[in-house]
Amino acid sequence: MIISTVSLLASIPVAVDFRPIDTSLEFSITQLTNSFRRQALDIGFKTDQTGRVNSHHSSGLHCPTFSLRLARVGIPCFLAVIASTLTIFASVDPALDWPGWRGPTHDGIAAPGQNPPVKWSESENVLWKAPVPGRGHGSPTVVGERIYLAAADPTRGTQSVLCLDRLTGKLVWQTEVHGGGADPGKHSNSSAASSTVACDSEQLFINFLNKGAVYTTALALDGKVLWQQKICDFVTHQGFASSPVLYESLVLVSADNRGGGALAGLDRKTGKIVWSIPRPKIPNYTSPAVFRASGQTQMVVAGCNLMTSLDPMTGKKLWEVNGSTEECVGSVVTDGTRVFAGGGYPKNHTAAYAADGSGKVVWQNTARVYVPSMIVKAGHLYAVLDAGMAVCWKSDTGEELWKERLGGDFFASPVMVDDRIYASNVSGITSVFEATPGSFKLLSQNQIGDEAYASPVICGGRIYLRVAKRGDSRQEYLYCVGTTGSQALR
């Protein structure tokens, strides 16, 4: 997005010569805001409820060099002028943020070059911890100076979106999206807030199952509800866990259930349903995955005994084959040629399907990768099985290269940064291991809390862990793990 010279200069209360000029401002707002965000953190800027930098605290800002062509205008430090008069939106930066389910690239792979801690405990490398009201299994979403979480109050039956300060963990705002009627599902490990918030730097999007139907809601960055759209009626089996996925101008939603669900694309600005297709009357829990494979952009969903590929903008069916299992939880991944899915009911099944719609099952096995999603990197497929085994397969043949025990049961999806994988088990132990095709090396196992259903998040060199502690009453916390000298936005 490019700002025009005239519109930008018109907002600056300094003497500027507006006689005809032959140029435009040549920097993107993304470049400007991300540089500004880094420095804002460094010098302790205050931010408002949306996560925007408060311009009244801009003294001492160092001005980075930008490519500017401003005829007749001499501004030695243009950014400082803007900072004193404008409030700048945070923009999503893949190197710094985690904007939704499975991260900036939607595949569980964190930005390279980070060095998050390998070891931590209650007394080591914890920068802050914050109590989280209610219960939820959705992962944190981190954009700009804010963190967003879905939560439900089991007593009142309410469902909310929370906003926390990224630097301190302090609660900034809490918006009640549904004032009652939350449905936690029938499985003991389910919750009424298992969806992960999606953020495009201007709006937030969240899915909730409420009063027998699935709804997608959009909120402004200050917590104001902008729109809410019913996706379909929902017959509860185990529960609901699908997260919204953003693609171009749409919000993509899946809501498979025993009553016959739907896959849908909604307009981000209005919530209007742009397309919707019916689904079989089979329970299923996976979130959509969008990627480029076999020469085309595809939205792929596993489950309901199908592998289904759609054009994400129109809902047009690109291909569909019998496959996978009835019930899946993890999102599919791809190596660009094949699509990989795991399922766990009524059978344990992991398989690779040709992404060209030929219907070919390239390889399959009986590994149970039912709940955690998998990771593809450089021709290899990495997975953490529900029963606590880490495994590496060749993505083209399915050949098992190694398999090692981590211990415990796993519902959270692993995250990979460079050659390290972070995987949290249900008991709150996060294993960190070096994963290459040639070897597995366990680096550490770290205990935080007593329960961990949410997937870890790694961005800006820090780890965010949503866990729960049991005692007289169950209490959830969000932990920020990092080294003392780390900078979240650097």
C-alpha cells in the first residue's frame, strides 16, 4: 500500500511548499511501520488500545533512512515528523508476528534466524506471565504490540476475545462476542474457545460454536465488533476447533459436523458470504489450509472421508478424492507436489496425495497423527504423533528416516524454527529437538504449567505458551519466554 505525497503532507502541521511537484512518496507503509515498531519497543513508546504507537510519546525517535523524493520539501527526518502527528497502524511482518493459526506461512514454520531459548522454567527465561480468564485451547495471535486470544467462561457460557500487551502481558481489553450459549463440546479435552484468532493488521476474525451454530465474527483492533456471520447450523459431537484463515479479500471457514456442515468464504470487510458449499453429515475438526501446489493456489481440507481442494476465491472444486478418514483435526501441509494429511477415526492413517487432482495416493501408513498438524521442510515430513513419538519421513516416498520417543500425549501442533522443533505435550512439557533428515537430537524438555492444549508460538525471538495450572481451581496463563536481552520486535 503506497501513501500519496499530497495526502500525507497535508496532515503535517509544518510549512510546506505545495506548488506543483513531480514525484510521489516512495516507501511502503509496511516498511515504515515495521521500522517504527522496532524502535518504539526499544525506547518504550506507549501504545493505545489498538496496538498503535501513541504519537505523544515520540521524543527521542531515531529516524531511519528511507528513499524519499519530495520536490521543494526539505524534511531532514521525515519519520519523526510523521510520528509527531500520526498514529501508525501496525502491519503484519512475517519476521516479527504470528498472525493466525500455524503462523505467517500457515505451516508451522517460524521465521528463520531467530534464536528463542532452548531451556526455560518458572524461574528461568520467563519474561512475563499473565493470567488468562476463562478457558480456551486456541493459540495466541501476535501482531504489532498486541496479543490476541479466544477464551470462554465455562460458568457464564460467554465467549470472548482478549487483547494483551505484547511487552508486559497486561490485559488491554476484553470483548464479549457471545453473551451466553457457549458449546464446549462433548469431549473432555474440548473447549468452547479452541479457535485461533486471525489478524490482517486492521481487523480480527474468530470462530465460535454457539447455540447450535457456528459464527464468524470480525472485530476492530480496539475490540469493537464490526460484523458477525452465521456459517451454518452445527450438531455437536466432540466439539468445534476450526480457525479462520485469511486469503486475499476473504475469510475462509470450515464447519464440518454431523448435521451437514459447510466450507465458506466471507468478505473480510462486510462478512457477506461470497461462496459456500455443503459438506457430508460427518463430524470433522480441521482448519482450511491454503497453499500453492501443482501450479495452482488451493484451499485443501481433509476429513469426512475426503480430500477436497477448492479455489479459495470462488469455492469452485478443483479436485476431490476419496481418502483421509472420517475425522481429522490437524491441517494439511504440502511440499508443492503432494498434500499430506493425518487422521485418527475410525482408523489411524497418514498419507500423501498427489496435489494435481489425479487421485493418486503416493504413500500411506498407519501412524496416528490425528490432532497435531505436521511440518514439511526441504523434502521431508516431520510429525509428532499423538502418543508422543517424533518422526521424520521422506516426503516423496514415505520412507521413515528416524522415530524417537518424546513422552506424553500431544494435542498441540509443533513449531519449527531453523532446524529446531518445539512441541508441547498435554502435561505442559515442551520438548525442543534438533530435526534434520539425518538425525534427531533432544535438546531439552521444559515444564511450564500442568496442561497445554494450545500450540506454541514463536516470533520476534520469543516463545508464547498458553498453559493451565491445576489446584483448588484451574487457572490459565500466557507465558512469554525469552532471554533478558531479547527484543520482541527486533
